[in-house]
Amino acid sequence: MKITKSFKHAFNMVRHSKLRSWLTIIGIVIGVAAVIAIVSLGEGMQEAVNSRMSGLGGDIVTITPGASHGGEMFAMRGGGDRGSGASQAAGNTATLTRTDVQVLRGMPDIAMIDTNIRGTVNVSYLGKSGKVSMTGVDQRVWSQITTSKIKAGRMLDPADQNVVVIGGRLASSYFSQPLGINKMFSIEGKAFRVVGVLDDQSTSIDMPIAMASQVIPDKSTDVYDTIVVKVKDQNQLNDTIINIQAKLMTARHVSEKNMDFSITSNKQMQETMAQTIGSMSAFLAAIAAVSLIVGAIGIANTMFTSVLEKTKEIGIMKAIGARNRDILMIFLIKAALIGLIGGILGVILGAVLSGSMASLIGNMPIARGGGIAIVSLNSVLMALFVSSGAGIIAGIVPAYQASKLKPVDALRYE
Amino acid sequence: MKKRAEFQGEAILRLQDVWKIYKMGAVDVPALRGVSLDIKQGDFVAITGASGSGKSTMMNLMGCLDIPSRGHIYLKSRDISTLSESDLASFRGRTIGFVFQQYNLIPSMSAFENVLLPLEFLEYSDRDAARRAKEILDIVGLGERMHHCPAQLSGGQQQRVSIARSLAGNPEIILADEPSGALDSVTGKKIMELLSKLWKEEGKTIIMITHELNLAKYAHTIVELKDGQIMRIHENREIIK
């Protein structure tokens, strides 16, 4: 029998046992939809992270005092120069000083160095006040090292003193009235002029480090919360990090065991996050795949019932010339069809589900600012391949059983 | 039209010391015991006997639906025991057409699709298969009802569809198991006349299994079975006349 005819008979069998077929198909739909939703969400999150992190500068290395903390990478904000200061907050007494900067300046593979201090300050403007985070930056290099974009005004200049660059939200809606370029406002009781507004949604303030050390409480000069380094050759990033670590360890008289500083790069963070999201997605997809297995067992069950129900017809077909492989093909195609239809509907449901889940978790920091569910062609093809494959695997034994029925026994079956 | 005298030629189906033994637990129950029979091409053979005489077993063996426990069955000189399952299925499909007592049509298919089915197994082209199916349904007088499902047809019409299906692949042998057994006498007679016509006009070899002696009068050769053995083979003098 030609394959097109086997397909026709298989399709008719599915059509004539509507309820049972649909119930089986629903099992596959649920499994495929769950896998698609999770995989597309995972891919979307990966994409979102990649696009956000790629704007952070792959040639930026951040040095912070204290041993490394796993949570630091999540504390990153918009700029590559905004490494975490959480190490000190954790109670670590180690500090980064001018000496460390001197050591770094002597390294040939470093292009420029920005020193930062960070703290929370009281601000007020036209009667409205609040607390925001502020970063003191080396204004001589900051504009070249930061990945933040300016929306209005300008970046800090080497000659700047009592001026600041503020985040987009602080400028637009934090106070009762917008805080625009050249407007004066108060930080810890001192007046500062806004020279630039960043193209982001933060409430941050960036000002020259010398001025910041006077404004932020408990900060002394020449002690930094982070040192941000721009390397000369991004391709040599890992080697440069190793060199920096070696130099600083020597200068600070520490070994790897008691190292009191940590070095992170955006590239490393990007890789680590991608890995974490990938593993998480794979784990969740594996759980979802269990329901696909349950669906496949449903197909096997339906196929066994179908073979029993069609035993007499199999006998008739064999009597009038059907070969074993004709019967095998009809039943295998039927199983594959159930899997395929379930797969197609599952992909559609999965896409809808992942879209809804994406909007539900859209407020998560990692998801903000992008459509985070991506139903890729690969995952769709994979889902259809797996669902049809599951159907075929589940249908092999019943179909084989059907093909091996003796015509004389099958004809006698009532 | 082929001449009936041709059936005096070579045996199209030969049973040689055929035994069929069924296992019922630890007990062996012989259904056929050393049956030998030659069926000539173009003959109309009625195999008669009481219930339990081995008629159905003989039909299954002659139709190549089963293989003997002992002995040999030659269909067109080929020993069916030596054929693989697939080869036997193809050979059966090309050589034998079945007419069952309970029609055995596929209920979800129309009369036309039922007749088309054996042609699909024989891999006819779509056009040839459709033309052949229509032609045969016209021959059995069901051209007008070809798109009806079995449930929408009377018993006699269903049996005619079954005969049409048996003829579809143009087999040399029609094997009919109690073809009028489920029909009233008038319809049954029409079916028998149809089979008789196929024998006389198409030159088919007809093998009919029946327990009704009055149906045997349509056949040329009558084989009487009793307790799994052939008691008598005789020619129907009436039909020869």
C-alpha cells in the first residue's frame, strides 16, 4: 500500500474515534505547551539578559574590596562602572586605596582607571526631599568608561566641581516638579547644578569624586568602594584579569586563600547569568517533559484500545491483501498523527502561555524592558519532532501487535 | 466468455494430506484429518457438511488465512507453507477474493471505499482503482448506492458489495463462506445467481462453503465433509445437464 493511502486510513481512524483521539491529543498538548512555554521563556530571558549585558561593555573590569559574593552580579545597574559596593556593607574591613590605583597604573594592558565611592544621600528640590544613591566618579575618565548614555545636557568634565549628572527618573518624576538642566538642587544641604540627565530610569546621582567624598557621610579621601578598569584589548580580558589579580595580591600581601578583594567583569557575569538561566530552563523543561511522557503513555493506551477495537477490520484487511507492513504503517501513522496534532496545538498553547507568563513576570528586574518570551523556530520544530516521535514510539508496540495478528484469529474476533 | 470445460484442466488449488489440529489446553483436537482435494481452475465447488465437520477450517486453509498443521496446500502450484507472511498476503490478495457470511465490510467506509480497499493494497493507481471499483459496483447492481455506508444498505446489498470487493482485484478464485447464510431466501437466491453468473460468464473458480444442501445445486462439484474428512466428492449431474 502506498504511504499516502496509509496516511488516509490513519487519518480516518483518528477522525472516526473523535472523543478518544481528542482526549489523547490533550495529553500531548499539555506536555508540549509546558515545554514550549518554559523553553521560550528561558530563551527570551537569555536574550533579554544578553541584550542588557552587552550594553555594559565587555572591556570593563570592576575591582571591589572583600571576597567575592554571589549576589554581586545582580546588584549591577546600568553602567559598567557601577560595580557593587556591597562588600563593605557586608562588614568587610578591607579597602581599596590610592596604592592599589598606583599599582594598576603601572600595568601596560590597562587603558584607563576610574575610582568610585558610593553612598546614600538626602536630596531636596522645591520642598520635596528624599534619599537616593550617589556615586562619586573620576570625572577625567568617567565619560569614556561609563556605558550610561546621556539624554540631555552633558557628561562630567575634568574641570567640574559643584555639578552633577542625574538619572532619568530623578530628573523627570522624583520631585514634585521636573529637575532640568542647569537647575540647582540640594544634596546633604549643599547646592549643586544639574549638567546632564542620563537616558535611563534610575534616581542615581554622579558627581566628581572629590566633591562626593565631602558630601557622602563617613567617606575619606583616597579610599574607594570600587575601582573600574578599562582594558586595552578585550580579547586579552582573561589574561588581564589574572595579571591584575597577581599584581594586587602582591601589593596587598595576600594569597588566593585570604584574598581581600574581588574582580568581576561584565563578560564573565554575562556568561555566568547565561549559564544559570540555561541550567534553570533545562531543569524546568525536564520537569515539563514528564507531562510529555505521560501524554505519550496516553497515546500507547489509545493505540492498544484501537488495535483491540479494530481487530476484526485488521483481519478483513489481511484477508483482502494487506501485508503486515501495511497494517504497521497505518497504526504507526495514526500514533504519529495524534502526536503531531497534539504538538501543533501544544506549540500554539505554549506560545500563548509563555506570552502571558512573560507579562506576569514582566516586572522582574531581569525581564524589564523587553519581550522576554521567544518561541524560536528551533523549539517549534523540536517540539513537533518530539511529539510525533513520542507518538511513534508509543505506537510501535501496539502497531507491531496489530501487524502480527493472524488473519484467521482477527476475523474470528468479536 | 470462458468455457466451463476449461476447469477440467490443472488444479488451481491442491490440498495434499492436510491436517489441522487445534490445541485445547493439553488436548489436541483435529479439525481436519488427512484431507486431499484438487480444485480445478474454473470449477464451482461446494463444500458441504454439518456443523463441526471442518468446513470453516477448510475455508481458512484454502483461503491461505491459516496454514496446515501437517500436509501441503498448493495454490497455483506454490506451497503456501513456504511463503513469508507478506508474500502470502500479496499472493492471497491477487489470487483469492473472499465473500463472508456476515459480509465483513468496514463500517466506516462507503461501498465504494470498501471495494477500493483491496485495490489500494494491490497498489493500483488512483484512477484505475476508482474506475475498477465503479465498474464492479455497476456489475453487482450497486452503482447508484456506491457512496452509502454499510449501515445504510440492506443485507443483500451489503453482500453484493462484499462480492464486488472480492472481484475488485480480478482474482481467479472466489471463496464464499455461507454467502446467503444471513439473508432471506429470495435475496439469498439472487446472491447465488450472481455467483453462478460469475462462474459461468467470468470463468472464476468458485469455492463455496455451505451447510445448506439446496445451495449446493448451484455448484458443479460437491465435496461432503464429515468429522474432518472428505466423505464423498461428486459432480452435480443437474448442472452438467
